[in-house]
Amino acid sequence: MTDIKKADCKVCKVFFPLTKKYFYVTNGKLKTSKCKSCKIKASAEYRKKHHEKYTKYAREWINKYNKKPENYERLKKRRKYVFQIKKYKTHLQKTNDPVKIEQIKKNIEKFQALHATTLLKNM
């Protein structure tokens, strides 16, 4: 049998095998200062003591990642127009009726014009 090295937790003073089951790993090395259970308890206590700091960081993070860009509505319309243009182009390929082809071409031109106006607002 292989000898499994053991290390003691500096907090609870209990010997554990040096495995990922009992200690956290950072950069491929086992962190032997605290076992997983002691680390979880310590971080929970720290969060309770510094509650305001954690809520401040959480709010900043939420505001940073959930904020919509200034041009969100314009981009949404552009995506819609591109989708409509693609849809009508596929209809154009599938139809043989000359009347429908003219209507589809008009619709494509209309959506291309609308798409162009959203591009000009960008500048």
C-alpha cells in the first residue's frame, strides 16, 4: 500500500490525509493551513463581521453586469430588422409567384432602409 502523507489543520489541530477531499488546492498545491470545514467556517464568520463590505461589492457587481447599454433599444431594433430581412430573403428563394416576389422585395427594401437608419444614428 502507498503511504499517504498527512497534515494537520492549524485551526482544529486534526490530522487529515493530504488530499483534495480535506484541503483546498491553489495553483496545483494543497493549502494545508486550514482544512475545508475550518475554511468554510472562517469565511462565514468573516462575511458576518464585514457584511456592509460584501453587500457593497455585491451591489456594484450587479449594477455592472445587469446594466443595459445606452444604445440597447437601437441595437434591439437592428437585430429585429436583420432577422426580418433574412426571413424575407428565404421566402424570396422559395416562391415562384411574381406578385409575391414583388411584395417580398418591397418588404426587404423597407427593412433595409430601417436598418440603415439605425446605422446612421450610431455615428
